[in-house]
Amino acid sequence: MHLYFKKYYQYCPKCSQKMEKADERLECPYCHFCVYPHPSPCTAIFITNSKQQILLARRAIEPKKGFFDAVGGFVQTGESFEEGALREVKEETGLDVVIQSCLGSVSDHYLETPTITVGYLAKPIKGTPQPADDVAQLHWLDLDHLPPANKIAFKSFFVLLSRAIKLISVR
């Protein structure tokens, strides 16, 4: 079980008694309320243009302020991964995009919170990219001029970016 859940779910939210680990969940021995630890869902979307460039963001906020990141973020309750990805693109860039393919998922963490990030490859269909929300800058980068690994914000972004590059190169 991830340490995050052991640290922040020590007491039952129903009856305030001490929670106990039971298999892969936490359970209250008094009222039997269960917490099933699971990661927070996130998206990373890689937008490409006709010049075979990829749109990357520079983070405007901590953690990893100034580092390169994918456009994306946390999926909200009631959204699918795809809906969350499209909303995040609109919020962070002003673009409307169409998702072309799924790049798979990668387990990671954001601060202490465990995450599962699903990546997508997309192309713009409307708008001009403008940084907004928690994005400081947006950059169209050639595939052979991408930032080094030590300038990339998160492990999940690095893994999904590598998958995106392979897929773009095949096309």
C-alpha cells in the first residue's frame, strides 16, 4: 500500500476510530468502513502540427516550476480520461484538438499523491495556442530538439513523450 494512504487515512471518516490495513484496503474494525487506495487519474496530451513538431508546456507553478511538461492535468469527477484531456487542452492552450491515439498509462505521483496518467496524441483543429491556467509558456519543438530528461517535470511525462515520439516517427 502506498505510504500516502497510510499517512492520510489513519482514522475512519465515519466513526473516527483507527483504521487498520486489511489486504489492499484500509478498514475500520468498529464500523467496517473501507477505503480502497487508488491513484488520482491524470492526462497528458501531446499535440503535433503539420511540421512534425510537438507542443510542450513550461510549468508556471510548483512543483517543478519552469520545467517542461505535457499539456494535461487531473481528471475531474464525472469525466472520462478523454473528456479531461480535451478540457485541460482548452484551459491551458485555448486549442480545440482531436485525439488521434492513446499512448497508454503510466503510474507516477504528484507531490505525495499517487497518480495514473493516460497519454494521448492529438492534432489541433481550431485556435492558436496561448499559455493559460498553470502554463507559463508553450513551445512547438522539433522532435530532434526536445528538452533533456533533467528538464522534464515528471517521470510519467518522460515515458509518454518517448511513446509519442516513436508513434510520430512511424507515421
